[in-house]
Amino acid sequence: MGNRFIELTRAERLELQILGKLTLEKGAGPGESFLCNTLNISTSGALVETGSMIPIGSLLKYSVSLPGFDRSFDIMGEVVRGERKAAPARSPSQAVDEAKSRKLIRYGIMFLDLGEEDRKAIEGFFIQVRPDNSGGPGAAPV
């Protein structure tokens, strides 16, 4: 089990802003779905933001379409952390009211079943969007 956590700290992540979908896993039927904003992604997980409450430890399907790919990635994951953030205001006059009324929650999702093909596709996406191949802007170690 210790090796899994060592490997996770080595994963490279890419900062981005793309729409995704989270579907909670339910025993026998379809689970509840939420739209989310993907803030970063790696081969070990993703950081997403949504206005919906999701319990830590929840199993879910994370669906996202990366730019340049003609398919969506559907990855099983577990919510491993959550952090409440105030949504940014649209104008200074709305700052106080919106910060109180609209709260977003950031969730760290650990991927549980990222297939080899999907892992290679995500790594390829990193190479496509980086200005160089050495971990330039937007890419940082976890």
C-alpha cells in the first residue's frame, strides 16, 4: 500500500479548465450526476470543482473530454479530499453577496481503474499542450 502513495506523489499534473461530469456509483441503479469544472488532471487523479456536496470516500465515474480527442474518458475514481472555496465574483459590487451565497467545493479524485490506453492518451495530451517537453508552464509534480 505504501508504494501506491509513493507513485501518486510522482504523477505530473496539468492545470486546465474543462467541463466534466461526476456520476456517483449506486449499488443497483444509476447514480446521481453532477457537472464539474476540471482544474487539473494527471494519470493518478484529478482536481475538480462543483457546487454539489459529495462525501469523502464516495466512488464515482469521472467523465471528461480532453481537447483534441474525439472521445470521452470515463474513469472510476474515489473522492479522497474536499475543500470549500468561494466562487469568484463577476464584479466588485457582487463580491460580498456572491461569496456568501455561492460556494464551490473542490474535490481530489484518485483514479482507480485508469486503463493503459487512457493513461497513454493523457500523457500524450500533456505533450501536446506543453510549450516544451520538460514540464513547462501548466505542468507540475503532484
